[in-house]
Amino acid sequence: MKTIHSKTGVRKLYKEFAESRTRNIQVAFLLQDWEDPYNVGGMFRVADACGAHEMVFSGRTPVPPDPQIGVTSLGHHRRVSWRELGRNEEAAIKLKEEGYTLVAVEIADGAVHYMEYTYPEKVCLVLGNEVKGVYGSVMKHCEAAVFIPMSGKGRSLNVHVAGAVVAFQAMLGSE
């Protein structure tokens, strides 16, 4: 086995995988009241990597052109569609009106293991505040919650890493 170094080779490998393994799904992310622009930049990289339809910012989530977002996103903030929808609950309501099924990535009553949930074809993954999680005012508009089990002492992953884990599972679907 040999490492692929050319951009053309990498694109071909990714394209072959996408054509054979991923499903036709529209993924969006709602970033509810994030505080750290570096997390937002990381989320732009995740969104680009998984072919997300868009990122939606609510509450006080930092937005481009914040220089810290640009540094972390490595330019991905210029490739991924994004918009601000103001208040957190209003953003959730608007996304539902647009036909998204809201799925919180959260440790919550009734949450399903992220690998056991059947993701709909138009899903918005709700990623809550780094410390307080998904607020109750937003959670009440979510049709489901999924969790990522942790084997170590930590309670959770970094928020944009959790978004990546769940988004890629949604793309792959149940095997």
C-alpha cells in the first residue's frame, strides 16, 4: 500500500468512496450559541468534508469574517454556505418550516446511540453551546436526540468533533 500524494489521486479516491458508500442526504448544522470562534472554524472544515448543505448560526455564535474562524477553517468558510438566523428558538422553528428534521447531538432523555438512529434525507444536526449543550427552548423543537458513547472519563467530545462523527454516520446510513 502506498500513500497518495497528488490532489487528483485523492479526489479520485474520495469520489469512488462517495459513489459506492454514501447516501443521498442533505445535512445542515445548527450551531446554537457557540462561544469559541475556533470551534466555528473547525466546524466549517467538517461541513466541507461531509458535503453539508449549509451551516446555520444562532444566538451569539461568532460568524465570518472573524479572524479566528478564518485561521482555523483554512479557507473552508469560503466554500460552505452559511447564514445567521438570530435567536436560538426562532432558528429551530425556521429550519423546521424549511423541511429539516432537527436532531440534537446531545446527552438527553430518550437519546439514541448515533449509530442506531435512522437519519432522514433532510436533517439538521443541532449542536449546542460548548458548556451548556442544546438549550431546552431548542430541544423542544428537535424530533430526536443522538449521543456518542464515551469510554474514558470525559463526558463528551469537542462540539465540532461530535458534529463530524454524527454527520459522517448520517451520510453512511445503516449498513
